[in-house]
Amino acid sequence: MGKVLVCDDEKDIVSALKIYLNSDGYEVECAYNGMEAVDKVKSCDIDLVLLDIMMPGMDGVTALSRIREISNVPVIFLTAKGEDTDKILGLNVGADDYVTKPFNPVELLARVRSQLRRYKMLGSATVNTDSGVYRHGGIELDDNIKKTSVDGEEVNLTKTEYEILLYFIRNKGKVLSPKQIYKEVWHEDPYGTENTVAVHIRHLREKIEIDPADPRYIKVVWGYGYMMEE
């Protein structure tokens, strides 16, 4: 099923999550602070990380920034607050999803399965060109090795950012609504997802655009969504 790293400074939460995940067939590694989480990602073959935001010492945001230097493994943030600012912060620093405490075990397991499914699908994605290499302007995306470069410089994208960019390149010239993007990339029903899509696109623009405020590639079509022009 996969190996999941659970990191939270509250040991009761880690124990509960381990029980839920083990019962669903997952192997579980445990960590209790951000530094331990980073070390586990380095030393273990981790398929997904459940990472608390608020921890003493190295918090989840800092830990994720360190993880992103070495891995694009899916990360789901665990947050004790239901405020949008915490969710957006998590997405901005490279998280793939979030779950608010107290969490529903059924929902959490569904999100874990969804992220792992996307992670594994990306590794065996079918491409529409013979070579598997897509080019658009200064963007080159090699889907054989999941490598992206812009103007000759390699760009480190998260799995979610990569899938969004691939979806745009495969649909150049088409207007894509936030709901379409969410359904294609997250493989879930797109209810109340506009904020999530907007945050990921903003983060993607920061990596591929010279001036994210005046993008060359991913344009806004007001009232409809986004488009990558031909």
C-alpha cells in the first residue's frame, strides 16, 4: 500500500494515526518534531508525509521547506486551526493537501489514498507525444523523467505543480476552469476548490514566470478560469 511518515509533537495523535493507517494496510514511520521528519525522509523510502504545522523547535513549515530540497513526496499538513490563512500558508510552501484537527479518520484515509494514487499515477503517466517531451515557449517538460526546465534552467516542481503544468501544456489554447483543473489533478469532486487551485497556480507561476504578476504562460481569463495560450 505504501509507507507513510506521521509527524506530530502530540504522541497520542501519532499513535491514533498509526492505528488508522495500519488498519488500512499502510506501513508507518513516526516522528515527533520537524527535524526527525526531515531525517526520516532522507533515510527511509517514504511515499507520503502527514505533517503537523505547529510544533516546537522546527515547525512543519520549516520542515516542509527542507523536505522539498530533497524530495517531492506528497505532504498533507495537519493543522489545529480551521482558518484559511493556515491552509493557504501550507499550500504556499509546497503542501499537497491539508486536514484540520480534530480530523475524521475516514476523510483522512481518503485523502491519503487520493494523494498516493496521484503520486503513483504520475510515475506511470501516459504521454501524448512519441518522445514524451513537451515544449512551450521557454518551458521544456520531459515526462519520461519528470523533469521541468524553463529557459534552460531546471525547475523543482512539486507533484501537484507538475501535474497542473502538464495539464495546461496538453490543453494549450483551451480555457480551463478551476473545477476542471481540480478534477483532473486531484481526481476528486471539485466543490469549493477555487482557492486551492489559485494558490497552487500562484506558486507554480513563481517558479516558471520571470514576472509572476505579468505571466507569459498561464493567463487568467476573468470569470472563466485560466489558459495557456497557443
